[in-house]
Amino acid sequence: QVQLVESGGGSVQAGGSLRLSCAASGRPLSTMTMAWFRQAPGKEREFVTAISGRGFTRYADSVKGRFTISRDNAKNTVYVEMNTLKPEDTAVYYCAARPGYDSIWARRSEYDSWGQGTQVTVSS
């Protein structure tokens, strides 16, 4: 089983930046597709960004140009750098993983492992 632990959430003013981390154990990052999802109060959990085991990336239109996903294979950790944050970005952010080298188009239900979530609050 793959275990995922998110960290780095917090409160920030609009226009600020935050970096979230997801430490994975049980399987190398290079053999998995990793993703970030988020869920705001009263809303569905939505896709944010993903990176495949071979380095391909995908971003939701709402965060494209502002968020950047990356990984450190030596630390087995994936990151998302969140810049120019908006109040609409307020949500619990979840790290997710599934086996596969090029699965950036996988649906939410296809991800096998999930972290506990970390809260991001952006104030105006």
C-alpha cells in the first residue's frame, strides 16, 4: 500500500504563495502518477494537477499558469507551488497516487491512494 502525507497548508492573503508537499512511501514516485485534488466546502472534489512517472504534467484550467507541480524522486516527495493565490483557491488539498507511468488523464476514481488533506485558506 502507498501511504501519502501532505503538509504545507496554511493561511495566506490573496496574491500570496504557498508550497504543498506530499511524501509518499511504499512505492517509488517514478512508477506512479501523482496528483493534487482539492475540495472546497459544499463542492465536489476537483482535479488540480498531476505528474506522471515519466514527468508529463497536466493542470486544471483554473490553476494553469499559477500552480506548478514538481517532484523530488530522491525524497519520494511531490510538490505543488501555488502562486498568485485567490480566495477561490480556498479548499482542503489532497495528494493522490495510482500505479502507472503515463496516467495524467486518469479520473478521480482511478486513483488508489489518498492523503489526509491539508487546509489552504486564502483571504481577500
